[in-house]
Amino acid sequence: MRAITLRRRHPAAGYAVVLAGLLIAGVCYTAVTGIGAASAASHSVSGGPLVAYGRSIFGQYCASCHGVFAQGTPNQGPSLIGVGAAAVDFQVSTGRMPAKELGPEQPRKVVTLSPLQIRALAAYIASLGGGPAIPTQAEVSHVGANTGLGQQLFVADCAQCHNFVGAGGALTYGKFAPPLTKATPRQIYEAMLTGPEAMPVFNDTTITPQQKRDIIAYIAASRSEPNPGGFSLGRVGPVTEGLVAFLGLLLFMVFAAMWITAKHGKAHE
């Protein structure tokens, strides 16, 4: 016991303990990183070519605004690290990206890239920092969904911007909520997951996946509903219809007054 105590008091004992601790930490770190490297290597084997292809597409179409490493550039494009594959698939599959010009809102345009290029670009962005993945067909399928509940959820969370039937509407500072008439179920699901432009993010805690499918079912059903009032006028409600009727009546009264005045003038002559 006394010998152990003497060794502990030796000037080199502290250095020996520190050295032993560093060796143990190094062994543990090597074991952990070795497992991670093996996992990363197996992932790169399966997704390497697609990610590499996506990197080349990014350099050609996106790097000028979003930076060479997708870190974002001031007043040009935000960082894409961590946005996920779903955000890329939504923006590119709707033609909003690559953007032709900067603006407060990017409208839906003709799609520039092919489905394979979009998938590769999404895989590359996902490799930079995770984020929501592209939903599968089973996740976005609204077969058997509750259309009535979807209508209630849409009115509570979406109608303020997109209108009661998804016709879209104007927002502040030059922004607008786009119409949902051409959006596919996957694009609607991705929009709720990622919150593009001025739209907030509705994650699976705020709106569950089943509720998302219910909303999609309501949007799909509203497209085929007839217009009992005749002309839809954008299906934005009775305010627009009343305004058109008022302006039409006002125009008719102006023309009638002009006709009566002209007729009276000729009779007086």
C-alpha cells in the first residue's frame, strides 16, 4: 500500500495518467469514426454516381446564385444546406428554379430539368445536410382520405392565402399565394413539409401525414366541383362577382347617358 502511495506521489504519475486517458480516448474515437466511415462508404457506393451527377447540375444551374458550396450568396440565393431533397424537388419540378430573374415570388414556369436531373440534384443537396426527403407515392396517396376533414383543415390553415378552393391570392410586398390547380399531390405534400416562399412549414407535428393526405383529397375534389353561379371568375368568391356586376352596370349606365345626350343634341339642332 505504501509503495502504491509513493508511486502516486511520483512527479511522472500525473503525466502517465494523462497519457493513458489520451490513449483510451483515441481508441474510442477511432472505433466510432471507423464505423461512421464504413457507413458513409457504403452510402457513397450506392448514391455516389447520382450525387456526383447532381453536383455537376448544381454547378451549371444553381451555383451562380446559391454559391459554389450551396452556402448562399447575399441578395442572390439562400443557403441550401439542410433544406432537404423535398424542397429541391418542389422548387425544380414546378419550374420555380432555376430562377430566370430575382423577385419577391417565383411563379410556376415550364420545367427546365428532366426527372432524372431533378432527382440527382435533390440527392446532392440532401447529401449536404439532410432535411425532409421526397415523399413516396404511398405517402401522398389520398385514396380513402377524409375529404370533409381535409376541407376543415384547409379552411383553418390554408384558405387565408390560397382562397377557399385553392385559387390563390395576393399577399404583401409583392408576394402572392399561387393557385393549386396544377399542383400534383406530391408537390402539395412537399410544400407543406418545406414551406416555400412565404408559406410556413407544416411539419408532421403540426399537421400529421394523414391530415396532409386529407387536405390533398379536398384540393383534388374541389377541382372537379361545378360552378353553380355560372362563370367562375377565378373562383375567388362573391366579392369578385359583385364587383364585375357593379362595373358592368356602371358602364352600361355611362353608355346610356352618352346615347341619350347625343340623341337630345341632334333633336335640338
